[in-house]
Amino acid sequence: MRKKLTSEKINELLETGIDAFAQRGLDRANINAIARDSGVSVGVIYKYFTDKDGFFLACLRHALEVLKGEIDAALSAEGSLMTRVEHLLRAIGRCAREHPSYNVMYNEITAGASSAYARQLAGEIEGISARAYTAVIEEAKARGEIHSDVDAPMLAFFFDNLLLLLQFSYSCDYYRSRFGEYCGAAAADDEYVVRQLMTFIQSAFGR
Amino acid sequence: MRKKLTSEKINELLETGIDAFAQRGLDRANINAIARDSGVSVGVIYKYFTDKDGFFLACLRHALEVLKGEIDAALSAEGSLMTRVEHLLRAIGRCAREHPSYNVMYNEITAGASSAYARQLAGEIEGISARAYTAVIEEAKARGEIHSDVDAPMLAFFFDNLLLLLQFSYSCDYYRSRFGEYCGAAAADDEYVVRQLMTFIQSAFGR
Amino acid sequence: MRKKLTSEKINELLETGIDAFAQRGLDRANINAIARDSGVSVGVIYKYFTDKDGFFLACLRHALEVLKGEIDAALSAEGSLMTRVEHLLRAIGRCAREHPSYNVMYNEITAGASSAYARQLAGEIEGISARAYTAVIEEAKARGEIHSDVDAPMLAFFFDNLLLLLQFSYSCDYYRSRFGEYCGAAAADDEYVVRQLMTFIQSAFGR
Amino acid sequence: MRKKLTSEKINELLETGIDAFAQRGLDRANINAIARDSGVSVGVIYKYFTDKDGFFLACLRHALEVLKGEIDAALSAEGSLMTRVEHLLRAIGRCAREHPSYNVMYNEITAGASSAYARQLAGEIEGISARAYTAVIEEAKARGEIHSDVDAPMLAFFFDNLLLLLQFSYSCDYYRSRFGEYCGAAAADDEYVVRQLMTFIQSAFGR
DNA sequence: GATGAATGAGCGTTCATTCAT
DNA sequence: AATGAATGAACGCTCATTCAT
């Protein structure tokens, strides 16, 4: 073959990597297998990425870019606080359906093997949402949509905790089973879940 | 040596395993090193546990037993819903301080490598909390502490999501950094965090 | 098998290693092949030696110990300077016949791949001969067997140069061919070579 | 670029190759790095040389041509045997200073990896010196400068052994350290070494 | 002819697992 | 029963070589 790699090929490689890492984890995923399944040679992985960790990180960033893009779009929609929350929840559902592996990779970095990069990644990944959510909440406070004596960053944190676990509960095996343990069949009724979580958040945000 | 293994020795082995798995993850932890550090031979690990995965699972269950014990104790205290919630939050803080590795292992099973056991473990681990929280909420509904038209299991689920991420945010590198990104120094003020989360949950539970 | 390795087995391993390194060089020798050919698993190589380099060094030291042992024996014989020289030359011939690979390994460390250890190894290996030869020459000077105004260490150096290249000329492919280019069939006549070199050295040592 | 390769460029390539092979050895030197450092593509190396070994051999011949040129010049000078020897020794010193890598490559072929070409190379490289030295010695014999009953080729061999190890002792890490072990600071005093070796050879050549 | 990105065989090393003692 | 040395499959990574441009 020996044809120059198109950027689509690199994208395919990242997608294959994401699937492999999501299914088997950073350590159990096999670089040689990923290369074979992507139809490229191992060599190109080591040409484009420093090592397995570097490739994993690239896959991760690729996944998170898409994820965060959807979130941003939802957040910057017009409307009241709760309208935007609704958009957010629906975006989360959509992402989980369209890119099941992305959320799994996201969850992966919170665990063991990637903890060497924990601090840096958290800054990179969470910083933006943290500031965005906090800003939206401050804004809502200013508009009187929520209590004025609330701690905005912490409210944002609790709020994102709910979203994050919803994401994971849609996509990660363990969290999905856990969701089922709690809610049974209702867990599968996306619309119902959104309504219930909306109510929960609405109340939590107070008047 | 060649002395029969005391159950004490087995406990020490599990503790060493938990620390190793928490620090390095299921795949990177080294069975031979764990044996050495516990002062036993690799042989006994393979006598008492089927394989590395089996040993990991045993470590996990050991950790979760302690964790769930604390939770149960807090939950079965006397008092109003919010009093029990407060006990719960404080128990979570205490566990995070006393057994930092336990929560990390808990988070570990939600990720990649252990997903083969996801369903089974989720049932084992989450089922009890799911039923306990749901029962407490139903009870609170009956007492009028929370709205009567609320979906108890789903409320329990959202509630546990908040608790779970608090646990992880106290103990797991990534989640701790994320907590810092959101809340800065306030993240380290346990008392303040408890108060804020109490308020959040109180509101979410509605009148 | 799984039987504990006897020290003979380790010796066999070293011998196999020496042959492999002598035939193919440090880099081209294959650790897995060496293990297979010795009837042990790769694992034991990495249990007894830190890495390929460490194993190579162990092989080297094993070879040189034997070599230096023979030299020492010859040197500590009774008799005049030239008698001892004769013993030395015959010992060199014997070693070359009995352990053809040992000299090749010795030559190996003077080249490329092992140059990282050059200084240390030179001290370890040459220091003893350097002192021994110099002492013998000083002694001969004192006895009036050689000129009194000669620089003993440098004479020892030139002398050892002649011995070293004789060693290599008996055992290393290139040096052997070179020997043939110079001396034709005479190169194969050990006795004749010894006599000629004795004469050469005798003259060089002066009256 | 895509300009035809000048012979100048090829020379630069060979020089870079020589440095790389001298520093890292045949196996550890990296063809791609050599190409990069010479400002040519890997492709041209494989156009002008059959493979890595072939390129190594070309580098070697390039180095030896220069080396042998200097030797020949010294040897064909006017004067007595010992005058020519002195020229030779000084030429060796000069080469070691001007082309440190050349001697290292020379030593490289005597070791492991290139032994496949040992015989052929030895003929190519040593044959000429062998005949030249032997001729000079025969001549000196005829002129009565050395004993008439000496074996000229063997004397030439011993003589070249001394020169060869002097070359290597000036340029190769291991041999240089060995030189130091024998002679300490005196090893660095070129003039002194030449004088001592002259005396040694003079005596060895006999009356 | 020159280029240099792509290829993939090959090897050093690790470590879960076994089993003779 | 407990031991721990031995095993060897498996995998990350390198780099000599090729060939489409």
C-alpha cells in the first residue's frame, strides 16, 4: 500500500483506538491489534504518537472534544436556565447513543492507570465546564432565577456531578447496571428520566 | 515458615492488595509484589483465589463491606431524613480519610478492565443501597417530609449519584482535581462542603 | 520441568551466551534463542541478570576469569623471564584452542556496542595484567635480565600488545585472516610462531 | 530538493556514516538518522548501497583508504628503516588526531557483527600492508640493517601488531583506557610514546 | 532520479500462573 | 499446606527496507 495516510485514516485509527480502550481499558487494549483493525501498520501509531500512553491521550482528547462540543452547543442556547438544562440533558442522551465509547473513555481516566495525568487532564477537561456552569449560575442568580446566597461554584459542581453520572449511567456497563438496580425499567425511558432529573434540579436550584 | 495462614494474614494480604490495586490499577498491580509485600508466597494467592481477577474481586468486596457498613450505620440512625443525610455525608468523609484506597477501588470497577463483572457486581453492591435509600425516601414521603408525587427510586438514584461522586471526589486523583477546578480552596473545607450539599439536597427533596 | 536451576545449568547458560555473543555480537545475539538453546526459559535470564547488557557482562566476566586464570598460572611459574614468556605464549595457544569464543568476546568489548562500559571494564580487566607484567619486568630489570633504563610500564604495554594480538589472531575471524595474509601457512604452525615471537620479544627486551 | 546527488554529498554521507558507526556500532547506528543528519533521504542510501551492511562496508573502505594512504606515504619516504618507522608512528598519531572515527571503524570490523566479511576484508585491507612491510624488511635484511636469518613476514606481522594496537590505543575507548591502565599519564605524551616504541622496535629488529 | 511516509518482522522484557519441593 | 523458582505467552516498540509519489 504505502500510500500517505489521509486525515480520515488517522481519524479511523483514533476511533478504533477509542473503541478498543473503551472495551478493554488502557492496559488490556493491544496496540498491534488496534493497528491491524484500523488497516494501518503499528509503525504509523508510533510515528504520530509518542507511545501507547500518548495514543491513549490522543484518543481521549478526540472523544472529549466531541463531547464538550455538544455540551457547549446546548449551554449556549437561548432561553431560561431550565431550558438550557433541558438541552443539556438531551445532548447527553444523544451523545451516549451516538458515541457510546466516548463516555466510557471519559470514565476510564478517572480510574487507576491514567492517574499519572489526573491533575493535568482534570484542568484541561473540567476547567472549561466549571467556569461555564458557574457563569450560567451566576447569571441565573443575577436574574433572580435562583437564590442569591448560593455558592455558585459549588452549585455548579453538584449540578455537573448529576450530569456526569447521567452520562456514565447511559454508557458504562457498571453504571448502567447500577441505574437499573435503582430504577428498573424506568432507567430505559429517556424522556421520563429527563423529566425527573429536571424536576430534581429545578428544586435543588431553589426559587 | 510454612505455617498455616491465619485469617489475619489473609486480611493483611487483602489490605496490601487493595493498596496496590488502588495505586496502580488492576492490570498494573503486580501479584508477585503484593505477595512479597504481604509476607506470603504467590502460591497462597492462587490457593485462596482463582486468579488475579478473583483476588481483585475479593479485595473489592473486602473494601466495599467496610464502606457499606459505615453507610448502613449512618442510615439506620434515628432522626429526620436530613439528620440521616448528614450522618451519611459525615460517614463518607470519615471513610475517605480512613480508607482512601477503598473508594479508589470502588471507582476502579466502574472502569474498563473489570467490566466483565459489571452486572453482577452492580447487583451485589448497589442493590442494597438502592433498596435502602428508596425505602428511606418512601418513608419520608409517608411522613410528608418530601413531595408525595415523587418517583422514590429515581430520587434515590439522583441522591446516591451525589453521594457517590462526593466519595470519589474525596479519594480519587482525577475527581479530586476536578473538585478543585470547580470549587478551589472550598473543596478542602469538609464542613462547608457538607453544609452546601445538605442545602442542595434539602432543596432537591422539596418541601 | 520447574526444577531449581543447578549452578551447572547457569554455567551452561553462560557458555551458550558466550557462544552466541561471540558468533553474532551483543546486538545480534537473541536472548530468547540463547534461553531456548540452553534449555531454560527467558524468565531465568531476567531473574539472574538485570537485562541483556547485564547478561552479556556476566558472560564476559565468566570468559575473562578463565582466560586470566591461565595467564596468571603461566606468569607465576618458576624460572627466567623468557621461560615465563614461553609459558604465557603456550597458555595463550591452549586457551585459543579450548575456548575459541572467549577471546572473541574479549575482542568484542573493545568495539562499538559495549563502549559504554569501556573505562570500567578496562580497569577491571587490564589493571591486574598491567601491574603483574610491570612487576615481572621490574624484577627482570633488577636481575639484570633487561636494560635498567627501560620504562617498565610501557615495555609491559608493548609486550601485552603482542600477546593480545596473538590471542585475537588465534581466535577472531578477521585477525586470523590477517595473520594468514602476513604469514601464510606459517600462521598455522603454533610451535614456529611461538619460537619466532620468543625471539622477537627476547630481542626487544634487550640484553 | 530532488537534485542529483553530487559526489560531495555522497562523501558527506559516508563521513556521517563513519561517525555514527564509530560512535554506536554497526547495529546500533540508525540508517534513518544518518540520512537525516546528512541531509539526504533514506532512499538514496538504498540506491547507492545494497543494504545497511553494504553501506557500512562502503564507510569502512572510505575510512581505510585515507588511513592506508597515510601509511603508504610514510612508508615510501626516503631513509633508513628506523627513519621510515618513525614516519609511520607519527602518521599514526596524526591520523588518530585528525580522524578519530576511522580507527574505531577499523577496530569494529575485527569484532562480531561484520565477521561474515572477515576473510575478504582482511585480504583487501591487510594484504597490501603485509606485502609492503615484508618487502621493506627484506630490503633492510639485504642492507644488513636486520638479521639475515629472520622470518620477514612474521617480523612484519609482529611489527604491524604493535602499530595496529597503537592506532587503536589512540582512538578506541577500551584500548585507550587500557593504555592508561598500563602507562598512566605517559600514555598521553605522544612524543615519549613514539621514542619508547622506536627503542622497542629497534631492539626487536636486532642488529 | 530522489523522497520519506509507511511497513511489519523481530526482539527485549514482564509477570500471571504453575508445580516440584 | 505453603513455597517461590521456573515458565513462556504476550506485547510495546524499533528501525531496516520498500515503493507510491
